[in-house]
Amino acid sequence: MTLDPEDIFVTRDGLKIHALDWGGNGKPLLLLPPNGFCAGLFNPLAQQLRNDFRIISVDLRSQGQSDTPDDLTAGITFLEMAADVLSVLDSLGIEHCAALGESLGGGVAVIVDKLRPRIFRRLILSEAIAFDLESVPTRSSPGPGDGGNFMATAARKRRAIWPDRQTVLSSYASRPPLNELDPEALAGYVRWGFVDRSDGQVELACPPEAEARLFEVSSGSAGAPSAWRHLNSLHAPTTVWYGSRSNLPIEWFLGQAARIGCTAREVDGGHFFLQENTNQSATLVREYLAE
């Protein structure tokens, strides 16, 4: 049975931080989303996993229903976002959990482990943004992680205001990469990733400028490199997953696994493979987190 998650709000550093709690049976499982998205992106996966885990996902600051800090450089570092995540877990009385971090969420999860060793019993890094950007291989065409500039430019061009959610849904479902998502995952993003305006229209919950600045922060010392530096000190058993058709170089993720000393698993799909095939993703999570 499909059940709507409960809204959770905590205040940290003067900012309201939002999370979704799907409840469920079993031990807690924390899901951390990619840049520009929100906790609701995980809705279909959370619904499938509720019989196995208690599912919680956090809107990273500046995204979803979480507040955007005034300082879009110092205020959106991986460290600040990781501290927000811990505030949510503390408010729920969760001392230990498994975690799955996707893209930006993967990099933030690494820093959560650094801030509070052994909070994770197991960790899944799915195309995590955790790189030594001075030594990773270059690519022939721009994409996520290429110094942040290409993705930042694209983010600043995003349309922020739309007539209604159905118009957003129809547009996003018609072009890549979002047209490759499970329709339920895309619907979750459009539902929770947009806010209602007083004029009857809807607006991106994550401001394009905030998304762009976060791509830029990710390429600096407070972003991907900070997560990379901690990979060989992770306290939780970890696995690295990457998409077979990812627009990021596979060598990046093989390098992560080598630094951690764990396995890297290729999964059918692109950068957002977790949302492309929900059944596949649920099976993979159950397999890795089974005790």
C-alpha cells in the first residue's frame, strides 16, 4: 500500500531543514539526493523498501523544502549539509542507520561519516561526487563534475517558474535526462521539488542560482575533494555503484573504490540509474544491506 511520507522539520544554523519520513519496518535507511533534486525523488524506491527498512530522506539545504542560506558559497559546503543531516537524525532519535547517497548526496554522506564515525552500519555511494579533481581523468565533452562550470551554466539557464505541475511534468518527461526516469520518481520530484506561488503558478524549490553555486562549490576544496580525502578513512562497510551509461567517466568511480578498498559495481543505466528502474534499485539495496 502506498502511503504519503511524514514531513519533518528541524532548525539548524537559523535554517529550516526538511526531511521526509516514510516509516516502515526494520532498521533506518537514510537516502540523500542529487543536487537540484529533493527527498521526494526517492518516493517510489522508499515505497518499495518500507517493508524492509524505515526510510528517511533529507532535503539538502537550498533544495526541496529546506531553506537556502544567504551566503551561497560558505553556506552550502558539504560540511554544512552533512551537519544538517545529523540534526535531522538526532531529532528522530536515530543513532545508527544504513545510508545511500546519490551524486551530491553521496559526497555529503561521506562527510556525515567523518563528522560522526560509525553512525552508518553500511554505506552505498551511487555515482558519488567525491573526487580529487586535479588527478581524475578528463573527458572529451563537458558533464557533471567538470570543474562545475558547465553544469553551473546549465543550472542558471533552468526555467524556474511554470504555470502548473502538470506542465512541468509533461515538459520534463519529453527530454533527457529526466525522460529516462521511472514516471513515479519524476512525479515525486515535481510534487516535492516545486512550491506553489501566490499567483497560482509553481516555482522550482531549488533556485537555479543555488543549484549553480553548488556545482561550483563541489569543485572547490569544500566540495568533492573534501569527500575524496575521507574515503580511505570511512568507518562503515561501503560499496560504490555507477551507471553503465553514465555521463561521468567510469574511472572516477573505480578510483573511489580503490581508495576505499571496496568493490565497485556497474549497474544498468545512466547517472540517475536509481530512478530509472525502481525494481532493480530496490533489489540491489536489499541485497547489499541484508544481514
